[in-house]
Amino acid sequence: MITEGAARRVHIIQGEYKVLSDPNAVLSTILGSCVAACLRDPVAGIGGMNHFLLPGSATSPTSGGDATRYGVHLMELLINGLLKQGARRDRLEAKIFGGAKTISTFSNVGEQNAAFAMQFLRDEGIPVVGSSTGGEHGRKLEYWPVSGRARQYPLTGAETQRTVALEQRPAAPQKPVETSIEFF
């Protein structure tokens, strides 16, 4: 068994997802109203995590088109990433975390995020085997993608407010995709 000190830490920020099959790896993130979906195939020994800011997709006129902030995009990327590395859809299981109501004057986007993730997984036929959503404080999450073990730490009020400030910033710009073709 690997001790915590020997674990390879991989941090995930808003708009990202990671898929790993390293039993020594732990995925981590910090969540306020954002949600992280943790999925794995226990037979293939592979799992991953995403971190999304808003439910739904970037197709609405007010979304600004930044798909990496939205749940649909990141859920699909995570599932497809798992399947590409050998997971089978019929063996996937999920855990959902986050979705706190971190600012009382905002609409409860955290609750909407959690509800979206649960409904998406239900629609895809992926069982949710654990969840910790809601509340008024953010959380730090650690997830071991091979074993499925998860651990969370509640954030203090000040830590939660720092997390809220980070969540309100625009997502980091995506690297441009090379679209030119060179003929010989």
C-alpha cells in the first residue's frame, strides 16, 4: 500500500479534467459552488476527475462560448477520456462533490451544478456510489482514481471566499489548436 507521502499529486483547476491509471496518484481540487465528478472503472483500474463551474452547456447566447466552464462539455470529456484508455461504460461508477452555496446574494448555482451532475449521470446510466454536495462552505477534495477512495476537507469562511473569487475569474484561455496543413 502506498503511503500518503508517496502519492503523486495532480491538481485540477476549473475547466479541467484528468484521467489516470497510476495507483500512486491522487487527484485534488478546491471547490466552492463548482462541482467535481469523479468517475472510475474498478475493473480496468482507471479513473478521473473533472471540475466545472456551471451546469449545462455553452450553447446559450449569454454563455460566451467558453465550453470548458460547463458541465456537459467536461462530463463528456471525462467519460470519453476514460473510454479511450480502456474503461467500459457499463462498469463506470461516480462520486460527486461540491456545489456549495458560497454567496448568499447569488442564485444557488452550486445546487444547480450538483443537480445537473446527478441528472447527467442518471441519464447516462452511470451509478452514483457517493456524493457530498451543498452546504455553505467550500471543500478541498482528494480522489484516488484507481481505488475510488475520496477525502474532503471543509474550507474556512476566508478560504471559501478566496475560492469564490477564483471561480468568478474567467477560465484560462485554451491553447490554440493548430489548424494549418502542410503539403509536401
